[in-house]
Amino acid sequence: MKQRRYLVPLFYCVTVIILLLPSILFGQSDKNLKLGNPSNAKADTTMHDNYLMEKPQYCLSYNNTKHIPNWVSWHVDSTDLGKKDRQNDFRADNSLPATWYHVVTPKDYKNSGFDKGHQCPSGDRTNSVVNNSATFLMTNMIPQAPKNNQQTWKGLEDYSRSLVKQGNELYIICGICGQGGIGSKNKTDMVIGSGVVVPAQTWKIIVVVPVKNPQIDTSTRIITVLMPNTQDCAKQPWYNYRTSIDSLEQLTGYNFLSNIPIDIQKTLEAKIDTLPIKNKTIINQ
């Protein structure tokens, strides 16, 4: 009788966990694409150059011709930031369709003059080992000029996390444009490794939403940047590369913020962020 008394509550606990598990695992994934799917990517293996991959940590459109993501989209708030160490376990993404002929590995980047450049950064997923490790999949990487990656781009990543610590949540999407970048070998490279395309430019859009008033309206702060994928990129701080979403749409052909009402969308997409940046870091020339 005593055994049965314990088994009944246990049964209910297990049932509740099973029912909640999908929302626990995939709730973040829903947030990652909350503002829209700019290229209408689909999880369809015939869409080789616009293949949707949805992970709990981020979502992306993968391009199997270029062997890099077209874009990566994610959400970050204070619950994503913790004290877990950087895992550094760069590895192939075995969730790509098995029929695709080449899966990128870290070897494709070896001695190339380019970093394995995170799109969704390791620093945005420090609340667990699993979440941090997921950012080291090669489907989350692009060949990025070292000074772009380690200085200018990193400066924006650090600034973004400072906004989270100030009481905001962020909806972020970043990606690539064009072909041909200049890495540490000081020459223009079109591809590295086994045909991994080197982008000419990197871009990012950050939608800043106060946690206490989580509304997106015409006054919402939007930070949009477009940077050359070169070593000389680091001669300017990230905030000197600010532009508008309208400009990015003309360049990429994507439709950003498509889940936002059109009247609000038009206002936000025309904005160029001009807010003064405090605690400016020194840029190494």
C-alpha cells in the first residue's frame, strides 16, 4: 500500500515532465525565429542553398553550395548568460542531410588565414555546457578575417551582452554577403578548404527590447551593421559601420522583420542607430 502511495505521485511527475519537455526543448527555438524567416528557408533537402536548421540555441539557413550559413538567428536574455566555460569543441554538424556530399570540418579552415567565425557567439550561450557546445558546430561558422572576428565583430558582441545585463532581451540575426575576403595572408581569397566560400561582408541586426516593457513599436531600438570581411575592418570600431535594414534588404534580397506589422516594420527598417556608445574600447590598428 505504501509503495502504491509513492508510485502515484511519481507517475504524475513523470507525466508532467513528458508533457513539458517539448516546450522546454523547443521554446527557445520559437523565440529564435520570432521576428521572421528572411529567406523563407525550409527544412527541405531539395533546398540545398536555403536549408532551414532549427536548434534550441539558434536557427539558420544553410547554403550547401557555399558550405556556410546564409544567416543565423537567435534570441538572448539574462537566462542565457551564465558562467560555463567556452567549450572550443569545433566539429562537423552531423544533422545535415546524409545525401549532401561535403560536410565542413575544422580542417577546412586550417592554415587558411581565416578564423572559424561564430555567428551565434559562444558568449551568448554560457548558461550550460550543452548550449555553449552547440555554438561550435561548423554550420554556425563562416571564414572570418581574424581582425574582423576578434576585434570589431567581438566589440559588437560584447556591447550586445552589456545591453542584456542592463535589462534588455535581444532578437539577433546575422549573415554574409558577397564573396572574397582578406584574411591574415593579406590577399583576397574566394574559397578555403574544400570549397568553403569566403564572404566579402558580414552583417548583423539587433532588435533591443526592454524586459519590463517587451513591446516592439516604432520607438524600438534597432542596431544594424555591415562590415567588410577584411583585416582593415578593425581600423574602425563597430559603431562606425552602422546602417539601415532597408540597405541590407537591397543588398541581400531578404525580407527582415517580416512577422512585425508592416507599418512598424517600415519605420524600423529605415532607422540608422545613432545612439552614442559609452565605454568605447580602443581599436588596435
